[in-house]
Amino acid sequence: MREYKVVVLGAGGVGKSALSVQFSQGIFLDSYDPTIEDSYCKQVDVDGRPCMLEILDTAGVEQFTAMRELYIKNGQGFLLVYSVTDRSSLLELSKLYEQVCRIKGTTTVPIVLAGNKCDLAHARTVPFQEAKHLAHKWGTNSFYETSARTGVHVNDIFVDVVRQIQRRDSASSSSNASTHSASRVPTPTEKHRHTHSAASTIGGYETDRRWSSKRSSGKHSEAGLSTTYSKHKQKKKKAGGLCVIL
């Protein structure tokens, strides 16, 4: 079974732990307890394939930036979480996104943007379209508004990031296979077979295949060609019991 490492990033208090626990255990954490690091595992089926997700719930405070860099380095996919009730938490994600791209050395990273606490409509400060525009700026359409309390889109965000990892790995494997095939050098055995299969002809007569292989190794002179050629002509010149040798 394939394992996937998913890292959950975001400011403190946006509901990273609540999303992780809701997904992995099906319960809602109503109280807030600042996280240093927690990990959760859950087996899921993604497009009919069983997968084991290892979810790393990270701290949302600046004191643990060194630990966060290590998590990003080891992670395969990322959930960037903000709260729709806290505009500053969305702005903070831009720095986290840049940090992920810098550590990974590419902007094509499996990322899902999640706006949590969408059930608190009365307290919303971040419009849906503003967050969607940020996702497009990052080059991704993977944006969801979620609720750890009600479970809205909680499964979707984790399944989406796994699919992105799978697509990236599949594209990488195909690219590596094409490169290997294009740069492959024929083996000595294959070269030898090619020499034997290519029969030479002179004046419409096929030369001896055994001679061709000897000639390639330098063990025969052109006299061998003349002998073989004469034998063919000898057979062709027979007439009325008389054999004419040229």
C-alpha cells in the first residue's frame, strides 16, 4: 500500500488540528490547544486504490519555524489552511507558500488551499472570491471552504492533495522512462545480431553470411569474397554439361 506524507500548515487558531482530527477520527475538537506537532494516520481509498495517509499537524507560531522547514522538506503534499473569520491568517499563507516552494525548489508542488470555519458565516471577514484569486495566483484550482465542525469538504481536501501527488509521480515516472529509452545504448549482443542479419550483395548475388561476420572481426580478406562470388557464377554458367569457371 502506498503511503503519502501530507503536511498541514497555517497560522495558529485556524483549525489545522480540528481538520486533521475530523478527517482521521471523525470527531470535532471544540477546544483550542496550541499544537507543537501531532501526527495522524488514516487508510483511505482514492479512485479505487488503497492509500495510507500520514498527516503532520504543525505548529502555527513563529518559534517553531526550524521544525516547520524540516516538515516541509519531508512532506509530499501540503494543506494551507486559513480561517474565513481571520483575514490576517490568509495573508500569512503567502509567506508559507513561498517557503514551501523555496524548500522544494519548484512551484509545481501538490497544494490545497482550505478556508476553514465556513460555518461561521456571521463572523466572516474573507470573501470567497479573494481566496480563490490567491489560489489561481499560485497556479492551483484546489481551493475549498471547509468546516471541521460540520465536516464540509474535510475529506475532499485530503483526497485532492493525494491525487495531486499521484499525478506528479506518474508524470515524473513517464518522463524518466522516455529519457531512459532515448539514451539507451545497444548491448554488444544486439550489435552482433545486427551484423549477422545484414546480408551483403554483390552483382545481385548474396555473399556468405558466415564470411560477413568474420570480415567484421578482421579475420578474412577480400579473397573470401571473390571465392564466394565465383562459386555463385560457376553454378550459373553450367550449360550442356560444360562448366565454365571464371
